Amino acid sequence: MTGAPGMNIVVVGAGYVGLVCGACFAQWGNRVTCVDIDADRIRRLNAGDVPIHEPGLEPLIAANVRAGRLFFTDRCDDARATQAVVQAVVIAVDTPPGADGRPDRSAVLAAASGAVAVFGERTVVAVKSTVPVGTCGAVREAVAQALAKQGGAAPPAGTFAGTFDVVSNPEFLREGRAVDDFMHPHRVVIGADGDAGRDVMCELYRPLAAQGVAFVHTSSAGAELIKYGANAFLAARVGLVNEIADLCEALELDIGEVAAGIGLDPRIGAEFLRPGPGFGGSCFPKDTLGLLAAARGRDVALPILESVVRSNEARKQGLAERVRRALGGLSGKTVAVLGLAFKAGTDDVRCSPALDLVAGLLQGGAVVKAFDPAAMGHLRRLLHGVEYCTGALEAAAGADALVVHTDWREFAALDWRRVKSAMRGAVVYDFRNLCEAARMRELGFHYFPVGGAPLAPDKG
């Protein structure tokens, strides 16, 4: 889809969010420069090598580079060469949690300060990074200070006065589906404290307005809290369905049937009702901690969210113990782990439950063989003492147990008869319930699903 808003945009941050946003903005007919301080990442992008795994992103980047709409640089002031007049600077840098759970906003503030090098007469700074309430105000101060050093004057909030405005424009992209989520979102949230910035963002997102996508207009602080609040709700659903799955195991019931019955209530719905190893990635763990830190700073108690965080951490730390019980011990055993990314469709291993799983298996004395279709390179830098394999069958060879951690479709489609022949043992712990339980039993596996009773091999 091209809608030809025809704006000049600078995206600061060429990671999972920034690259998707930059490529999609370019697809709409805008001229986009993506800036990142990682010179090697920019070198790779300029060579046509996309450094992250995201379905549909690589061809989208290639097409817009060829069309002369998408550029990459490691210096913000270099964007002047490709953008004559910049209408919008989009900040999409990481905000990792500190020791107290508070997000580190330093990269956001530094990006905003550096962006003044490309400001035109009417430039909007749009913060896409997930940030605490009040960050847009801090961004405004950082930009004003940077302008003052250049001899510029800071305008009143909510006006251009020939310089800039700051808005919050949170992203709601699911890794593995990010391109589609950007092009076909459920809503667009624009948090602006004045009409000027809101008008520019509405023009930028005009192609989505033409599709009938819902727009939510609020203050910058309101938009910042919408993002945190949405992820808190979703994290709570994941935590609750995992706890119900544990109860199903104790009662020898099927979580699939129970969740289906729950999800048919229109007040609840079926999304995020699949049990698993716990939530991970760059959003839910960080954002739940960030919201809790913000609440503590204002003497507000969030006991439900606190319990969600505790429950999820306990679940991740208990993954290896589940495998130990299934095997009757870990020492001297070989365990194959299929899937290292926190979810299918991405190579992102940030806060992946696989980190806790593998660490626990190694600590228990197991030999760990692992394979992931996309995330191997990242894990090699984070986890040592693991035998990294080139495929699922290689990982399964000689294993006493096999653990399905990530819900890659190719794992569901494995030739499990060949897997069984390659293994030394017969235990399969399926943290994603990808496999057909009756079939696994028929093939001779001792099959452990999540939220159901384990199935012993069919001896008939």
C-alpha cells in the first residue's frame, strides 16, 4: 500500500521497531532515513543485510531502498543529505530496565537531543519507544536545551513557533507479525498536547485513516500510559491462563478444552489463552516492571500486577524442574531443546524463558543440545556450555528427553517417527502443546503437555 503522504521522516533507532516503522513509512510514499549509532548495523543494512528476523521485512526494505525512499546512516546530521526539510523525527530506541525496574530513558533523551541537527521549520518529535508517563515532557526539555546550545529558542508547549513539538505515538507491534500489525493495526494512538503536533501525525497516518482504522487522540501522558496499561493487561492474561493450566494438570483436565470454553465468553475472548513457558521478549517483562516502578514512585499499590510478575518469574525458573521430574533426574542426561527465541517468527531472545530453562538444565548436570531456526547467533553470546545444532534431528540424536520451547510451525510438522528413532530416551516435554498428544503416545513417546495429564507410551 502506498498512500503518498510525501513527508520527510527521520527514524532514530534501527532495531525491531525502528526498522519496521521506517520501512512501512517509506512504503506509504514517504522519504525515510533510519539512524542508528551502531555503525556495523548500518553497514549491514546498506549492504542489503537485514540484521533482525521479521517476516516480510527484508523484501520491504529492499523495495524501498531501490525506490529511493529509504536510507540508513549512523549520524543524525547525515540525514540532511537525504531529507531537505524534516517534518517528523520518530524515536524508536530501546529503554532497558534498570536495577529498580525503572526504564532507562537516556537513549531516548540522547536521540531527541541529537535530532535537532535535522529540524526544519515545523518538526514533530514522535516518541515510539515505550516510556514512563511524563517522558515527552523530559524530551521537550532535552530538545530545548540542545536548541539553546545552537542559539535556537524553545517554543511554548503545543506550538511550533517555527521549531518543534513532541508527541507520544506508542507502537503495538507483535514480533513475528510486526509488518502486518503496522499496516493493519487495531488502532493508532496519538498523544499530543496541542493541535500542531496532532495534525502532523494525522497526516503521516492518513493511509490508515483511509482504511477506517480507529484513531485514539489523547494527551502525551495518556498515550504513554495506554501502552503500559495494554501490556499489563496482556501479561496478566498470560499469567492467569498458565496458572489455570497448572490446576488442569493437577486435576487431569485438558487446558485446551477449558480455555476454549472460557474464551467463548465475548467479555473475555480467545486471544492470549494459550498456556506456555511464561512471557518473555522485550515488552511484557520490561513494561510490567516499568509500570510497577512508576506506581511505587507515586505511592500507588498495584498488587495484581505485582503478583503477575512474581508468577511469571516463578514459572520460568521452574521449567527445568518440570523436565527433571519427567526424567527422574538431570545429572548425566542429555536434553534437546527446540526453540530459543521467546516466540516463533523472531530471533529475539531478550528475557526468553529459554534462558532460564537452559540455565536450569545445565545447573542440574544435564548435557544440553539446542536448535532454533533464527535465534542461534544471539544465544551463543548469552549461554555457554550448550551444544548448538544445525537442525531438530541433530539436536534429538542421543537425547534422553526433548523439550519444545518455542512455537515454530516447523516443530509441529517434524517427522516425529524419525525423532523417536534418533533419541535415546522417549520423554517429550511440550511447553507449547504443538504436538498431537494421541499421536505422540502412539509413536511411543512419554508425552508431557502443558495443562494436561502426561501420556505414557502406547504399548498396544
